[in-house]
Amino acid sequence: MKIKVFYIEDEQFLGKIVSESLESEGFDVLWEMDGAAVLNQFSRFSPDICVVDIMLPNIDGYTLCRQIRSLYPALPIIFLTAKTETADLVKGFDAGGTDYIRKPFSMEELVVRIHNQLQLRTGMGQRPAENREEILIGKYRFYPRRYELHAPSGIIRLSQRDMQVLSILASAPNRVTDRRELLLSVWGDDSFFNSRNLDVYIRKLREYLKEDPGIQIQTLKGKGYLFMTDD
């Protein structure tokens, strides 16, 4: 069965190229240019994933993401943006996006991200970063098994909690990590005491990673964390 991609893009030339390219890759694609017309087509098409441009006529992509998320809580949404400001990316994730691609983008990247989102939804994503020998994070090298973070200025020795929290965040670069799931994974419960502990470790990791301005840990109120890297 073909993967159904609901593609919302108002640029006609780009929309035609992307939709035809996705179809040539074996996807079933529904392309819509008007954000206001999207929700009426959901029951008929039943998409597996949405690819949504932020700048749309009548209803912008942020509003559309919120509407889709309220009706289909588990549906992956990749938002397309020409914006480069961190605040715009955070706004997209806060609206319900689960991944993003900056314009201009390659079809190869879009296809990989579509498959990755669907794998994450079905629990077949990458193995936890904690089990990997070395992870590149911007200007840093992270060695989970050795409890070490190699910064440009030297080696930072990590505690077990440091390592666990960073491993989980590093497993989901440029995606939202749910705060409750993070607490349950590291501490085993989401009590108020452990929640305050998590805040301390997030502050520590921000301090450890400050030598690379391209790395940010954004807090999404009521949701979790967005671990952003330029990689």
C-alpha cells in the first residue's frame, strides 16, 4: 500500500515539481494550494503524513498545523519554512509540527524525512543515542559510553543523568522531545521533585553546549524540549 502524503503548498511551480517527484518515488500525493480547503479533504484522503508550507493563503501554516493536530493528534506533520529565525521554528513545533525543512530543500532530504517520521510513529526509529559509541553534535563529540562530551575547549565529564538526558535529546535532533516521556525514561516517574531535577540538568547541558551557538535547547511550555542543531 502506498504512503499517502497530503502536501499543502501555494507556489504552483514548486508544488507541481514536488508532488510529481513524490509520486515518482511511489507515494500517493494529494496537493492542495489553499490552506482553507485542507480539512474538508482529510476524511476522503486519510493521509499518513502532512507536508505543510508555512506561508499559505487564507489560513497560514501555523494555524493549519494547530487545526490538524487538534483533530489528528498522532499524525506526523513536516512544515516547510523559508524563515531562519529560531523563534519561527519553535512556533512551528509549538503549533503541532513534528519536523521541519528549510526552503530550498532537496527531494532526497524530503523523502528521507517522510520515512523517518513514519518510522518514529511506529516505533522503528534510530536506536537510542545512549547505545552509540560516538555522536557528532555541532562542534562537539559526544561519547555516551564514556560519559564524555568533547568540546572545542576540552573534555567535559558527564554524570549518568547528564549522559541520559543528552542521549535522549541527541536521539531527536530538531524534533520535540516530550517532557513527561523524558522524565519517565531517566527517572522512572514524573513527580514534581524529578521535574525540578530535570530543569537543573537542562540548564547544565545548555552551559556545556554554549561554545557552539548553532546548538540550542528550546523549552516548549507544556510540551517538552526542542534540541536544535545546524547539522
